[in-house]
Amino acid sequence: MKKIVSILLAAALTAGCLVSCGPAQSAAAAGTKSGDDDGVSIVATIFPEYDWVKNVLGDNPAGAEVSMLLDNGVDLHSYQPNVEDIMKIGTCDLFIYVGGESDEWVDDALKEAVNKDMVVINLLEVLGDRAREEELVEGMQGEEEEEGEDGEEEEVEYDEHVWLSLKNTEILVNAIAEGLGKADGANAGTYSENANAYIEKLKALDAKYEAAVSLASNKTLLFGDRFPFRYLVDDYGLSYYAAFVGCSAETEASFETVTFLAGKVDELGLESVITIDGTDHRIAQTIIENTSTKDQQILTMDSMQSVTASDVEKGESYLDIMEKNLTVLESALNGSQAAGPGAVITAADTGDSAGRGR
């Protein structure tokens, strides 16, 4: 991966030289700033970061330009930057990324950055002790690890899905407001006020989650899929079972995994099996087929990993998605069978927007 990034960086630098010898219009087309462009440029790797930035900017007093790198529904775990992406990062004023294993390419990209005054926000670093290591719970299918060099200590892998916690988001939004204040000192006060107003909305939704969980008849979720909601269940004291960890590349569950999860559905009397956005429901359906009643419904929670630029243009927002996830969560915790056996309910079904990647 690092070799690929190095090649891309070399290509980007070469392209940068060519652009600097051309007209200003070419510089704009390549995603770099022309000489007379003093506007603030912000690059966010994923949708939640992008949406938080837009809310902190508010009316955007500095006319900042905000870019979302993963804007076509590419999963964070499989994303590889292209030359244009690297050039965009290298010239921006504020760069925001998650900072987990999937972002190992970032270090090399930042070493070659043209803008040495760039403000960089690493979400996992901001969270500090709140960052959680990935965990294998009972029944979960692990991945085959590549053999490292003799004596090489295995690096800790942190759960990258930090945005799926409203409590985390409060901390991260404050960090973004601070970063924007550094990049654009003239409007720092405005960004702080906007962040505070947005955090009040986060707190209100967080209170709804707390209330929903406190009233729930069941406190366990079961995912026939990857499990990116570790931070969310930790926030509200929920238990869970799942086929794979959140960052797993596995797509096929073993017989042992399916059997275990089906047995847990029966043992706990669960009326639903949960999947995430952008995946099919084959594993969930197989689990249901192996339960004693075979009448559970499939629920889909939105991990925001398949949001596209088109979805953003249609008004998709972080708060809206988390609100819809709450409705699905309430269904899972309270055993609502209103939709009928075998029905598939997605987060999008709880609101007005169309489903993504279903």
C-alpha cells in the first residue's frame, strides 16, 4: 500500500509542476489553489466529517471550499487515494481524517504537503482514551492474520467507526471548530458558536437514545453482518453478537458462526437480525433460516459508509441518519413485529429519504 501511495505522490508532484507552469484555470481544474485564491480549503475523508464541518461553518463567512474524498460510496476500508486526492490534501488549509488502519496512506501524503501551515485533525487522536480497540466477542468469526516478521509485535487495531457515537461526535465537533478557528482566525468566534448550537442538537438526540434503551425490554443486538456500532452500544450499555468485527473484509460466514448466532436468537428470544447499509442480507437470512421459529425480521442500521455526493445534494445529514437509526434500534430492542415475519426494515424506511446501496 505504501508503495502505491509513494508512486501516486511522485505523480502528484509531477502534475503539480506541470500545473504551476500552466494558466490559472488549469490549477483550479486540478484541485489546487491559484495564486489569487485566498479562500479556506477544507478536505474531509468521509461523510460524517464533511457534514460536521458544514454545520460548524454555518453561513460560511469565509466562503470556505469543503471537499469529501469518499464521495461515491467507496468504503473507508477499501479506499485508495488517487493523484487528484493527494494534490487536494497537500494544498488544503484543514484536513480531517479518521486515523485508523485504513488511513495508513495519510502519513505519506502529509509528508509531501505543499501547505506547511495545514491544520490536521486525526479523529482517533482527538478521542484519546475514548478510542476502542477492535474486539472479538463470543461466536464472532475472526480474520486470518498475515504472518509478520519474527519478533514483530502486532499493532493494536482501533475501531475506526468513531462517528457512530453521539457522545464522540460532541468532542469531535469541538475539535473541528477549534481547527477552523486556527485556519480562519477572523471567524473563530462564529465557528465556536455554531459548534455549540450543533452540540445541543447532538445532546438532545443522545437523550432520546438514553431514554429508548432505558425503556427497552431487550438489551442485546445481533448482527448478521459486520459490526461497526461498537461505540454506540458502549455508550448505552448494550450487549451484542455479530458475524464479523466492524473493519472485517469477510463476506461469507462459516457454518459455526451462523449456527452460533441462530442459537443466540433462539436463546434470547430475539425477533430481529440486523444488517448494515450497503450489504446484502444473505447472512442474516441464513441465520433466520436456522432458528427454531424462522420468523424474525431483518433490520438495517445505517453506518454512513455508503453515503455519496448525490445523497448529500439530496439533503442527507448525520443527525437525520442517527435519528433513523434510533427508530430501527427501538424496533430491535422492543421486538416490534409490525412489519411482519421476514420483513426488511432499513434506517431509510424510517424517514423520507430513499435507501442507499440496499
